[in-house]
Amino acid sequence: MSSYVYAITPADHPLELDGLSGVGPDGSELRVVTEQDLAAVVSTAPEGLRAKRRDLVAHDAVLQTLMSAGAVLPMQFGLVGPDDSSVGEALRENRTAYLERLDELDGRLEYNVKVSRDEDDLLREIIANDQEVQRLNETTRRDPAAHDAKVRLGELLSHQARVRQERTAADVVDALAGGAVKVSVSEPTAKHFLSASFLVERDRAAAFSQAVHEDAERRGEAYSYHLHGPLPAYSFV
């Protein structure tokens, strides 16, 4: 019987699982595999598991409940072991590493900050501050058939946009990093030039949230900040 794994916790972690159900069409029953000073929350893995909304929500609900009581090593959705015995064996074999990670996360929470900027605002800034861009822009306005100038203008705008976004991303991270224990920066996306995760002490969570708000206010309306958390500490395990 395959075992679906949600998280690893210390064996003495409060496991308030009443009222929760696991993944699967009927909501599988949760159980705990304990090995020395570690525990894993698992359920029977359904056949043909897919990342459906109901199952993603069930997985996250288990993690959120566990997180509220202390340090947790969250498993990504879809992690399945052959059986409970194999899960216990993994706890034994990786005991030292798991305990070290749990100690690092004790009393800490992950928050993710995503930042985007209005494209027109960015383009206006580039044009206002780059003479070569201004020259090429005027050339293409006067002569719409100036193909080489259009290509060069597009290249310059793309380069300048990337440079400015990278610089701003670094400034935002620097501004917020003082309120975190660790920072993990992900690759930018088409929508957000910054996606960064911050490992924050529980008792500083409100202060970190306020720091994000203040940085957004300082940047102005052209910037959009999105703060998500507390989240399972995937970025730091």
C-alpha cells in the first residue's frame, strides 16, 4: 500500500489532524509514521494521483495546520513512498539532516514577495534617461521603414529594461533582507521582475509585513507588490 507523504516533523510536534483529510477523491485518512525523534504525516496514496484543485487544497491544509504548531519539513505535492515501512526507513537514514533542517526552521516562517512594474512607466524612464534610445526613437518616428534602427531600438530597450529591473530587484531584496534570517531569490517571470522568499522569525512577521508595505509605498503606484505567507518553507529545505 503506497504512502503519500505530507511533511516531516519532530516526534513531539503537536499533530492536530482531527477534521482534516488527505488527498484522493474521498479524502484519505491521515496517519503518523514515527521513527525515534522524527515523525512523518502520511495517508494512503490514491491511484492515478493528479494535481487537481481538491487534492492541492487538501495537501496545503495539512501543511498549514502543522506549520501553525511549529517547525515542519514540507513535502512537495505528489511525493509517494512504497509503504509506511519505507517512510520510516527514510526517517532513520536521513535523521541527522532532517533534524538539522528542522532546527533551522524552528520559530521561523517563509514569506514570498513578488514585484512587478508598469511597463509604460519603465519605458518612459528608459527613454528619458538614455540619449541613444532617444535618438533611435526619433529616427523610427521620422522613418517607419528604418528597419535597422527599429531592431537596434528594440535591443536597447530590452537590455535597459532588464538592467533596471535587476537593479531594482536587488534594491528591494536589500531593503527587506534585514527583517529575515535567510533569502532565496527565484528567476524572474514574464509578469514579475522579482520573486523572492524570506525566512522570517515568527515574532517578526508583522514587522516584515510592514516593511514590505513601506517599500511598496516608497516605490509608488507604478509598482505592484504581492506578499504571500506564511507558506510551507519549500525554499529553505
